Amino acid sequence: MIRFEHVTKRYADGTAAVDDLSFEVAEGELVTLVGPSGCGKTTTMKMVNRLIEPTSGRIRVAGEDIAGVDPVELRRRIGYVIQQVGLFPHKTVLENTATVPHLLGWQRKRARERAAELLDLVGLDPSVYGDRYPDQLSGGQRQRVGVARALAADPPVLLMDEPFGAVDPVVRERLQSEFLRLQSQVRKTVLFVTHDIEEAVRLGDRIAVYGHGKIEQLDAPAVVLGAPATPYVADFVGADRGLKRLSVTPIEAGDLEQPPVVHLDDRLSDARARLAVDDARWAVVLDDADRLHGWVSADAIASGAGTARVRERARRMDAWLPLGASLKQAFSTMLQHDAGWIAVLDGDDADHFLGVLTPARLHEALRRSIEADARGAARSEAHVVTVPGA
């Protein structure tokens, strides 16, 4: 969808902001451009909508050389979101969102309907927020309006220049989550500029790590973190890149342990026998539809009359995640609940129990992920050697 062909931007003093840059962004792909200030990432993005003109080289969007396209027309068909949002203070939220459709000559009714649809999509009820003005919104809400406005004319390409950099960390994380949800629905081709490697890792299908006017590495987040291409990239992503990699490594079925399982209406005597077979100190408790209820310890069922049932001794389990959640989420959930393991549920049927993830299995999953990327193999094919007693 976006193609850079030997693009250079050189200023009058001889400074090369971008030097002989060639790369492609596939349709529906989100590529994050990350690097220190002055490295050329924002210049790269602004050349796509001709806010900055390249000195040499060619940029194509959907196969068309943009040098031959009227800049105003080009910008109206490319969404653009900036850190300061840039909403018109004298226009309502709905009017702001409908700006580009109006400029494109859409009928007022159609433009407002599209604006309302987009506001709802970014989590702002148009019946509540549509008639408000920008100064009546929080920073995070204004940023959502900015995203909605950029999407209003249904552009194939979206350019985002540090869009969440002006809000506090909590709101920023929520906006990132909301944008990931939105992107899963609209699947735009996105260039996303950020100086934050963690944001780049979380959002990008691929990451372009910039040096000085050039890309040092363009690859999937897990590869950049697990196998930096150069010492520069290794230094930029940080010595804690193993921890950052947790956020891009999903829980897979092969990572799970299968502990003893009992059901709510099992007799205590049967549950004791089940734990005794595995010499286990606890069991997962399911209901009659095999949905997670909680857990029960061997001590809790060590005694009890023949008619007593597991439900009388079971405890609820709050530490759980769906299959496919990140290892970072798993680690965070363990810490939040002070849990020695978490239950993992089917992502399609969120109550169906699949197994448990322990700290040891989490560590093993991370190591197998790194080994798999190094070998270019599937994670299920990677094997790691664990030091006895470690």
C-alpha cells in the first residue's frame, strides 16, 4: 500500500534527515516508526502526505506515485492524527469529526451520520458527546475524536504522529488498547510514529527502528526484541528487552500444565482420591459444563462426610486469562492476585478451562519464543534445556 523507493530528504545546509530509504507497508499493516528525536521518523511520515517533499526518490501509495497527485487532494484521502489533535474549538465534536467528509462534498446528513458512527466506534456516544465542544472533553476524549476525524472519510492510509504522547500513562494505555481494538475492525494501513519502544512493540505488526536518517531494523516486534540486528538496535530497545518481549509473546496451548480437575458436585472422598493419584496439593474446580469455578486445596478436603461435596470447600479463582493473552498480562495477573499460577480459558468460549500457566512454564514459553525466532521455526518446534533445580 505504501512504498518508499530510495527516498532521500536533504536540507539546504546539507543535513540528510532521511537517506536513501526503501521499504514497504502492506495493505492493512500497522508499522511503528521508532527512534530518538531527530532520527527522521516524522520526516518519513510527513513525506507520505507531502507536508514535506522528498529531495529524491519516489513514494507510491496504492501503486500511484504521489508526486503527481495534488497535495490537497492527497491529504483529504489520507487520515492524519497528531499529538496536539488540532480540533476546531468553535465546532462541536460531531462537526469536527465530519470535517473531511464536508470538504469532500458529502451531503450534510451523510457526513453527520458517518461522524456519529465513528464516534461510537471510538467509544464516544454521539448522543452524549456529539454536541459538546473540545474544551468540554478530557485529553483522552479529544484524542479519540482526533482518531475518529481521521477515519471519517474512510481513508485507506492513516498517519499517526505520536498521537497518545500528550496524555498521562494510564489514559495512554487505555487509548492504545482502544486503538488496537479499532484497528482489528477497520484494518487500515498505518504509519505510527513514536519515541516509546514499548508503545511501538505493543501496537506494531512490524517495527522500524531508526538510526540517523535510515532504518536499522524493520521486523516483527518479537524479532526486534529477541534478535536485534545491530548493536545500535540492541542498545535502543534496552537491556530489559527480554521483559518487553513478554508483551508480544502470546500464551499458547503448549505452554499449559494439566493439574488435577474436580467438579463442584464431586464428593469430597472422590476429590481426595483424585489428588492422591497425582500426589497434588490442589485441584482446579469446574462446574458441570466444564467452566472454571475456582480451586480447592488438599487440606480443605482432607476430611468430610460421605455426602459432602467439593462446592462446600472450593474457592473462587480470579487469576485467569484467555488463550492468546500475552505473557506480560499473565505475569501481571500472577502478581496482582499473588497467585502461583493462573487459569487459562478458551478465547472463543471464555469460561471453558484449558489448563494452567505457572511461572516456570511462563519462563519456558518466553525462552522457546526466542529460540523459535532465532531458528525461523514455530514455537511448538523449539526446545529449550532447563538447568536442573533452576
